[in-house]
Amino acid sequence: EVQLVESGGGLVKPGGSLRLSCAASGFIFSSSTMDWVRQAPGKGLEWVSSINRDSAYIYYADSVKGRFTISRDNAQNSLYLQMDSLRPGDTAVYYCARWDGAALDIWGHGTMVIVSS
Amino acid sequence: QSALTQPRSVSGSPGQSVTISCTGTSSDVGAYNYVSWYQQYPGKGPKVMIYDVSKRPSGVPDRFSGSKSGNTASLTISGLQAEDEADYHCFAYAGSHIWVFGGGTKLTVL
């Protein structure tokens, strides 16, 4: 079964750090470009970051550049998002998704991150 | 990286057609044919319904169609069904390896 499963979300204080993970199965992860997308409560989706299959090309939204780091381990079929210097505005459900060259065609169920004191 | 503009909500009766607009600029929607649309049910991950402005992935009903004119992309759902009630999000390439979503539109089937 084609699946993406996020984990690692939780409650963190402003200025703190959190590392999200995304476990992939059912498709060739090592050949896939992967993205992180987030959704604040009651709001629309926001593209966060993208990483190509061999980590040679990495891109970030301005809102997270310099604070978040995307990475992957193809041997473990896993995608990661290291989030530092977290702010209340980073509170959201974080989704990992596969980019198939034209669209985000596989999505996880999301993991909730709450940044609050 | 401003979000694309979508109506907050649209509605229609079963069997009718509705169109959801997604307005950007000449730097994103107007510049590239890389617009996709996603359907999202409450508490669930999104599902792609349209890509490359007007192409439909296999398995998506042909009641769903996409188009673009200038800086505005549109998603049209014809023959509305109860199961179409969901949130819809547009997504577009904004150049320089940056992507942007719309604010999302809640579709209510009356």
C-alpha cells in the first residue's frame, strides 16, 4: 500500500525545536522528490519545503528559511523536517507529500505542531 | 510569496455546476501552466484533482475540470454530488523554485 506516515509533532515552547519524520512505503522513495506542507488551524495550506531525490536541490518558503531544515534518508525511506527557533505562527498540521513532477500526488495524514508557552 | 486568492466559500445544489476561482499574478498563475487543485475533507490529507491547469489524474471523475485565463485559474465541478462537499485548494509555481497555495475554498452542497 502506498503510504506516508508523519510523526514527531507535539507541544513546544517558542524558541524551541522539533524534528518531524515521515515514513514512506509502497513506492520508490529514493526516486521521489518530497515536500512538506503545513496548515494552520482553520487556514489554507502553505508550502514549506522541497527536497529532490538525492538531496542535491533543496528549497524553502521565505517564512521558514534559516529556521527549518529538510533532509532525507533513502536507505530508511524517511523524510525529515528539523524545526528550530519555533514561533507561535508555526502552529499547524504538517503534511509530507510526494511530488510526481506535476502535482503532490501522495499525502500523509499529518502531524500537529503547537508552539505555545 | 503571497497566497493566491480564492473565495472563502461557494455553494450549489446537487446536479448544478460550481466554479472556484484562484487569482494570482503575472509571476505565478499567469506565468506558468503549473496549477493544480486539491480536495480536502475535514481532518484528512488533500487529494489532487487537477494538475497542469486542466489535466485529470486517473480515477478523478470527469465532472472535475480546470482552466486558466490570464492570472486566474478555475476549477469547475459539474453535476454536483453530496460527496463533493469539501475544501478545495489551488497550488501554483511562483518561479525560483517557490510554490504557493490559495487560501482554500469551502464547497457546500445544499
